[in-house]
Amino acid sequence: MCADGVWRLYERLVEDWRHYDAMLWRLPFGTMTAIGVILTLAFHYIPSSEHVVRAALFIALAWFTLTMMHLSYKIRHFQIERATCAEAIEHLCTGFAVPYETGRAYRFVLRAEIERNPLGPLGRLLERGFYRVRSYYLVYAMYIGLIAMLLYLALIESLLLGILGIVAIALFIIAIMIVSQRRR
């Protein structure tokens, strides 16, 4: 049995985990909504002859999306930390821990559930494959696709604009490389 202080810490960890989980789902949808609204307004109000403004906007939105992707990664990291600590307290205090993460839940419970799939071997194969794809990997793929689309739009505008747009895209790519090097 654990002391009250340990259970208060456990409650805080679980609340943090729930908060991070909510943020992990709100952040990508909020990012997509913001980008969609801004692009709609940009295509409606910025004249098509304003290539510099459009290219700069697309690059700024790509940078914003990269920032939100990084924030999602950090939030996911914090969520995993909280889950690990909460599971350790559960195991220490009760001798049993409910898994918070997909991989541990699969080993613990879901493998048996998947084996009972009424669609037979093909159903089990599809369910197992679908289940093993982590949702946050799909969110990262969404972010990367959005960044690629925005850079493509910036490239189209820069081709219409000329060399200035290409230089701006090159600077954006160099900035990404510098940021990634600092993390190592």
C-alpha cells in the first residue's frame, strides 16, 4: 500500500496525461482549421498578381505547421513520460498496472481480442495491421503533407515570381536544417 502523497502524485500524473491527450487531438485539427481559413482568405482577398505576398504567406504557414508538428512531438513525449510514471506507481502500489500505451495494451489484452475476430484470418490480419499503426504517426504524416503542399504553393508562386521566391524557399529549408542540427 502506498502513502497518500504517492496517490496525489498519481492523480496529478493521470490529469496531466489526460490534458496532453486532449491537446494531442486538438492541436492538429486546430492547425488544419487555421491553415484552411487563412488559405481561403488569402486566395479570396490577395490578388493573384501579388506573388511575393502569397509566396511569403505560404512559407510562413509552412513554418507555422512545422512548429505545430514539433509541439505535437513534445506533447507526445510528455504524455509518454506521465504514462510511464503512472504505471510505475500503479505497479508499485497495487502490483498491477493498466497499460496507457498501445503497444503494452496490445500485449496485455488486445492480442486475444484480435484473435477472436469473426472475419477469420484475413480479418485478423487487417485488424492487427490497422491497430499497430499509431495515430500520432498519421498526424505527423498529415503535418508533413501539409508542409509539402504549402511549399509546393510557394514554389508555384515563386516560379511566377522568379528567383526571389526560390531564394525564400531555400532559406526556409536551411532554417529547418539548422534547427534540426541544434537538437543533436
